[in-house]
Amino acid sequence: MLDGDFFRRWLTTAAATVDREADRLTELDSAIGDADHGANLRRGFAAVTEALAPRDADHPGAVLVLAGRQLISKVGGASGPLYGTLLRTTGKALGDGAEVSREELAQALRAGVDAVTKLGGATPGDKTMVDALVPAVDALSTSFDAARDAAEQGAEATIPLQARKGRASYLGERSIGHQDPGATSSALLFAALAETAEA
Ligand code: ADP
Ligand code: MG
Ligand code: MG
């Protein structure tokens, strides 16, 4: 079972991963966007780490809701409200139990991804974070490692796609041949989740 401490460790691991990979995320965003995705997420996840430090939120759902709220308020780009909505909706779906199972997390994340598609209007194949999130959440019913691998494959599969949502869609066919920054950061979040589950 996964307790509040597991969720804190996931998000602080994600913050460290985002910090380490920020330059790569920004480089991907400079090819098909405005070169701020790494900086956006670094700022957002630094705020998440800071907000979690006082340990006020101690249940899985509360940790995710608090983190989501930080991302929504601290990140100006499209990704902040989208990731914030993902975590907040997932946290709300988890409710106020002290522990949840991996399958319960997968179910809650499904609600979170639904909220992301509702907010942003993107469906799989539009070359967005949704392309990594949907397969990852499906695979989470199998294992944390399967979710990590599915997210990574989903991110890589955005390379040949033409963007239909977000800033990259303004490029039309010129968005083809580049990996989507948001799908890449989604893969990092699931890599951090698998790493947390292993520790
Ligand atoms: P911005 O584009 O505002 O600068 P970021 O660079 O932080 O924001 O994030 C860009 C990423 O956000 C994209 O690579 C894509 O994955 C994701 N994104 C943008 N618009 C949408 C949308 N409508 N639905 C889902 N994801 C989106
Ligand atoms: Mg950007
Ligand atoms: Mg921007």
C-alpha cells in the first residue's frame, strides 16, 4: 500500500528529476515551442517541494491536491494548469484514506487524465503530454515499471506526429520530427514514480 510519505517522496523525486532534466525539456521546447518548458516545470516543482516541507498534508489525496494547487498557481505556461489539474483531480479521486493501492492510484490517475483532456481538448495522437499519460496510466494496472516504460514509449511516439494542440500546433507540419516536451516531462514523472516504488 502507498501512504502519504510515498506520495511526498514521489513528488520530491519528480522535482529532482525535472531539475536535472530541465535543460533537455527546454531544448525540446525551443524546437517546437517557446523554450520555457524546463524553466516552467523547475519553478513549479520547486514550489511543490517547498509546500510539502511543513508536512501539513499527510494523506495521499491531500499531498496531490496541495501539489496540484502549487503547479496551477506558480506555472504560467500551458503545462502548469494541465499538470496541476492532473494532480489535483487525481488527489480528489483518491479521497482521504491514509493508504491506497497501486490499482486505486491507477483509477484515480485515470480521472486526472480525463480532466486534462477536458481542460486542454487534446486526445492521444495530438502530440501532447496526453500521448504519454494515457498509456502510462493504462500500464500502471500492471506495474510501476510498465507505466514508466509506456510513458517513455508514448513520448518517443510523438516524434513523427504533427501537433494539433498547444503552441507547437502553430508550426503545422514543421512540428513533425521533434519529441513533444510535455510528453517527455510526463515520462519523467512516471520514471520518478517507478524509482520511488523501487526505493
Ligand atoms: P507553453 O506552451 O505555454 O510555453 P510549456 O512549454 O510549459 O507551456 O508546455 C508545453 C507542453 O504542454 C506541450 O509540449 C504539450 O505537451 C503540453 N500542452 C500544451 N497544450 C496542451 C493541451 N491543450 N492539452 C494537453 N497538453 C498540452
Ligand atoms: Mg513553452
Ligand atoms: Mg510559454
